[in-house]
Amino acid sequence: MHKLKKIIKKKIIQIVSITPLTKDICVKISHNRKKKRYLNKYYNKNIILDNVVIFEAYMGRQYSCSPKALYEEMLEDEKYNDFIKVWSFKNPEEHKDLLNNKNTYVIKYKSEDYYKAYSQAKYWVSNSRIPNEIKKHDDQVYIQCWHGTPLKRLGFDIKNYTGTKTSTKDLYRNYRVDAERYTHIISPSKFFTEKITSAFGLKSIGKENIFIEKGYPRNDFLYTFTEQDCISIKEKLSIPKDKKIILYAPTWRENQHQPGVGYTYNLGVDFDLLRKQLEKDYVILFRAHYFISNLFDFDKYKEFIIDVSKYDDINHLYVVSDMLITDYSSVFFDYANLKRPILFYMYDFDEYKNKMRDFYLSVDELPGPIVKNKNYLVREIEKLSNDFTYDKNYMKFNEKFNPYSKPCSKFILNKIIK
């Protein structure tokens, strides 16, 4: 009976959500209902526990990024031995190994335990937005790490959002709701601080001074990894020792969405051509954005393409790769810390910039060449691989976007978590 009610409810929402006005009303009703339930069942009843920290990355999709870095720093520091660390995942059974760590618990994203944990935990650590219905007590601390220095415009800086799931008005509401709960935002640069202040409308709510600008915790590994780390990662991924490694990490497109499936990605690269000309000397690690729902079948490219889309920690992929190829993803900001070749394959540049997302910086500032035609891609790969220099443009890029080149997790924890 309960399942039948859910189906009927879904059908009714589909019917009345035809116009922007009725859709907006439905969104507000749903949000208010969820918020009321949260307030009555959790917020108004549970006591805040000063030694509890809840972590989540990419809305429960991964064990990675800055939340992982801060969590692992807590494990190393005996000062936090008595703290209870709670991790939220969409698929918690995939991360049961974390239970071997002291005082660590794993819960399901948006479960009863999830909402209870948020109502009780003194500290929240996330790299993305958390559900709108969760309300923060004044003495709770929300540490927003975000998930990368932005190339593409975000939040309030998008004048006309083209995503198929969310209207521009809804997008603004989501960013504002989350921003109003922030206590601290971790920043890797002045550029990041400036753009995130604008994207989340922080000045209008008096939160433009909540940044801790000392670097990105998730980049700590890029300054401390060892050769043995690289050997272990290559063995884990079954990467041949005699091949150069290209990490190909494209981002998602708002206009590539299938109802009932989610965001998909149409491959804009000719892998047959790449294999024909590069297979002898190279292997490609293909990394899709975490929003992407469609699966890629690379069986015909075995031993040339390895799909690492489900591999949680992209830092591992950075340190074993000899070159990064991306398009509009923010991965290149972090990768640039390694001072290795970066190639920008922007086959749909004009459409993306003019119809989907404009950029925060000029492409002239990018630390590598731009390729827009698949026929020139191999040529640029070989050229960059054989004749790369860490030039003045690349150096200037790092001075602006990666000014902090040492681990920062310990500093941030000591400043925030008492």
C-alpha cells in the first residue's frame, strides 16, 4: 500500500509540474514538508554532542576529497582519539572497511541514522551541498570544503541555468539555503575566495569573511606521496609498467540528461583513432564526472583504456599519470600542483561557453594548449609528451591558483575542531 501511494504521488507531481509556477509550488511544498519532519523528529529532540563529526563527499557518492583528508588527519592525531567520526554514503556496504578505524561509523545517505547524525553532530564536513531540510543549530559548525576551484560559473553567477532538472530560481534557492548554514569555507586561493563569495551570495548574508585560506586538504597527498605509493596504485589498477599514462577526465554537460536515468555523457573523442596511434606507448585512464549515470563499455579497448570512474580517490590517478586531458573540469587546478603536462580538449567550446556555462577566467590563463578538433588531438598529445616545459605561463598560473604548496589539514583541524 505504501509503495502504491508513492507511485500515485509521483504521477500527481508529474501532472501538476507542467508549468514553472506549479513546479515551483511543488518544490516548496516538498521542501517544507521535509523540513517540518526533520524539525519535529530530530532537530527539536536531540542533544548536540561536542565530540561527533559527520563527513560526506559528493552527496554520499565517494570516500574522497577534502573530507577524506581531514578525516584521515584526525585518525593520525591522538588529540582526536575520542572523537566519533561518522561517514555518510549512498552505498555504505562498499565502505565497511572504515569500520576498522577507531570510533568510526558508516551510515546510509538520507536514512534515519543520517538525519539523526546531522541533528547531533557538533561538526559537519562536506564538499558539496547537503539536503535543504537539514537545519543547523547556532552552536553546530558546518565546514564547507567545496570540490574544486571553479572554472565554470556557479550558483548566483549563472544568469540562466540550462540544466533540465533544476530551474534557475531553484538553483539560487539551493545555494542560498546551504550558504546560510556555513560556519567556515576552506579556500586554496584568493581567486577561489572571491568567486565562491559571489557564487553563494555570501556578502548579502554577512558571510564573506568565513574563509580559511590556507590551501586544500585534498591536495595534501600531492605534496607527500612517495614512489612506493605510485607503484602500489599502478598494481591495483593493473597498469603496465612500460606505458605512459594519460588521465582523461572530462566534465558533465547540463543539456545531456535522460529522464529516469540522470546526466549522461556523449563521448566526444575518437578512441579508435587514439588506440591506433597511441596504443604502443600509452594507456588511458578514463574518469567520468560523478554526476554521470551512463556506463561506458570499453571492452574493445582492453589494455588501452581503463575506466576509473568508480575509483574514489582521484589523487591516486593524478600521481600515477604523466599527462592530464580535460575540458571544463576543475581537476586541472589541482593537477597543476604536480607541474606536469595538461591538455584541454574542448571540442564543443563555443556551445559550452555560450549556451551552458561561461567561465570565471580567460582561456589564455590555462596552463596548457587547447584542442578543438579530434584530428589534432594525437599530434598535441605526442608534442606535449615529448617537448613539455614548466614555462612562465604555467608558473604564473600556479602562483595565482595554487599559492599554498604544503599540507594544510592539521592547521585547519586545529583552528576549527576543539
